Amino acid sequence: MTTVPKKLAEVTNINLTQASQGLKKLNVTINWAFNPYGGKPMDVDFCCFVLGKDGQTREDEDFVFYNNPQGAALAVKHMGDAAPDSDSGPSLSTETIMVDLDNLSFDIWRIVFVLSIYEGVENDQTFDVLRQAVFTIQNAANNQELARLTFSGHKLENATAIKVAEIARDGVEWHYTALKEPVKEGLAAIARSYGILISSTT
């Protein structure tokens, strides 16, 4: 029997381990829709960066996205690339990243989740037309919703990427923190800050 997730009041910080007894795996999901707009359709991607204690990736595979769907020795998995959004109306797209907390190595301290527009800088496309995005973290075993963050294009008119949220290790416990940080320079700038060199069109 499938458990229907209970919607929570939004909080900016939560101890995930204490919020769900026996927590082992997370489904980290974001869905988004755009207001109608003209021009080239936007291709939006969900990804994450797996970071060590120094706040940097340990290897290239710590950048987990549609073209590198598995990282952290298979403990972090991108579950598939959503179809590009249509410019004909507010169509909904959804992507999920699975995190196996039990099998994350102890040199992993944080995972930062990012939403970005493919070639957003080159095409002068920004998140100002974002109708709504809903980010959730669920216990993968029972679909219990542990954290939720919703936002729109308000104050995102110059952003081509968004640091949405992160989870961080504190001893044997994992904590969630909402970020919602707009980045004008796109995914490439975020990647560089975490020690990954990618082209601006990734």
C-alpha cells in the first residue's frame, strides 16, 4: 500500500535523521512549471554536487547530473532527465535524485542540489518566468515527506541557476537547509566554486 505524503509547513532547517526513524534513503525531487513565454523553449536540469569537509568535490563523479547519473560509489543517483519545458504553456517537469545515506562514505559532508537552465547565459534565459517550483525530500522507504521548499520567479529575473537546498552531515545525523540562492552566471560558475571545470553550455 502506497503511503500518501503529508504536506509539511515549510522550514529552512531540519534534522532529517530525527524526523524519520530508521532513515536510510532519500528521494530528493523537484518539479517546476513556467508561465507562458516567447522564444526558444527552456531546457532545465536538476543536479547535485557531493562535497567533502573542505566544501569541494573529491572527483569529477561528485557532480551528479543527467550525463553522469551515478556518483559517490552509487550512493547518489540521478533518476532520469525530464523532457524540456514547452513555451506553449505552464507544463510540469519533474526530476528526482536518490541519496543512499547508509552507503555514503564518511568523507562526504554535504550535498548541494541545483536547478539550472541549459545554455541559459548564452540564450539570455532566466528563471524570471518560473511559475512555481516545488522541492521535496522524502524517506524513500515510505514516502514520508521530511522537507519542502516552494518558490517562484520572484527576485530570480537574473538567475540562470539556483542553489536550491543542501543536506549536511553532523556526526551520524543529516540535516537539511533551504538555500534558494540565485546565480546569474549559471551552472558552470557553481561547478567551478566546487572544484569542477565544465563548459558554460553543460
